[in-house]
Amino acid sequence: MNTPIQTRRDGAILEVTLNRPKANAIDLQTSRIMGETFAAFRDDPELRVAIITGAGDKFFCPGWDLKAAADGDAVDGDYGVGGFGGLQELPDLNKPVIAAVNGIACGGGLELALSADIILAADHATFALPEIRSGTVADAASVKLPKRIPYHIAMELLFTGRWFDATEAKGWGIVNHIYPADNLMSEAWTLAELLASGPPLVYAAIKEIVREAEDEKFQDTMNQITSSSFDTVKRLYSSEDQLEGARAFAEKRDPVWKGR
């Protein structure tokens, strides 16, 4: 029996592969499994970085499984702890997530990629938000995209549902890097290994600050940082890792991060 989610764990890195032939579309059950998978990643102190990708070389994810919907999956059903795709509403996910977009990423699939912190794309990857054509709304993208790229470009993509390629996506800052398809996963792992060697408590503080600052005034967020009102910042400032960073700098050596 095919499992919709495959995982590979190597040291501090977790690779999550969406594997639902033929197109890696997400139904309610798959979304719940993805939420459980990423919640377990969040809560495992030994894991520091996750990669999300799709099986095969044609589809990353086309989003919502319309066939499952036709068979009774409700669009407003229970997507699980992390919302659709397990990432975009998962609370307190303070670890880096890399999306390795290996093909078509449209609708909820593009929203899934946007839920990651860094997006890498194969050179043949294509993107779209085609919900407009089926009389529905790309809800998460409508929230996120105008904050990530120029407003007028985001509105064009939302209003028209047109397709765009990896080069255009990179031009607008949606994608960080483009690689030949055969190199995509090795590049994703190289980046994940780099991040896994970094300071996890600092990453956690960065993610919480960025998340909380999104809807706050600059000075309000700065006041919370300086007063250690954020749990991640408070933990960082009283950690062994912060002392280790200072010692390593003074001793002109690489720090050894313990995440505590």
C-alpha cells in the first residue's frame, strides 16, 4: 500500500516527500498526516531542519485533491494540526524548513511552498494560483503573497491565475535559487546541512521574531525583544549556546552548538 508521506531522517535533518500518484495532490487524510509529521519534527530536539518535496519529477504539489473532494472530502474539513499541508498554520514551528520544488506547484501546492522559509526550485518548475478559474479563493496566498512580493504583481497572479516559470518566480523573490532538476535535492541537502550546523536557539528566536513582527509596529517588537518577552529570545539569552558563541569568537574557533 502506498503511503502518502515518506520521510528520510539523517542526523539532524528530516526530508518529507509528498508521494500521492499521479500528481501529489493533498486530501484531508494526507494533510492530517503531514501535520502530524511536521509537529513531530517541531517537537523532536534532535531534529533541526526539514526539507519538503514531492515524489517524481513532474509535480511538487497541485494543491487540493479535487477527486477526493468529489468523493466527499469537504473543503472546510479537518486538515489537521498544521492546517492545509501541515505547515501553514502549525504553531510555534521555530526550525528552518526548506521547500525543494521539483515540478508543478500550483494552488495549495504553491501555498505549501510559501509556508517554508527558503524555496529552491528545479529549472523546469512552474507555478500558478488557478483558484480564480474554479470560482474559489487562494486564501493563504491572498494573505501571504502581497506581503512577500510587490502588491501589483501579487494581485495580477491572484486575479488571473496565470502560470509563471522558475525564472520569473526567482525574479519576484518567491524562489531563492534555481537548480537543474538532477541537482535539486543534493543542493537542498547541502543547504540543510549548513543550517543544521548552525545555532538552533538563534534560528528559533529569528522565526518567532519574524512571525510576531508581521502584524506589529517596529518599536513594539523591538521592545518585546529587549525585554525578553519572546520565549525563544529569553531562552537564547540565558543559554549555554550564547556563551559558547562568545567564547568561540574570542578563541577564534568554530562554535559547537548544543541547542541549550
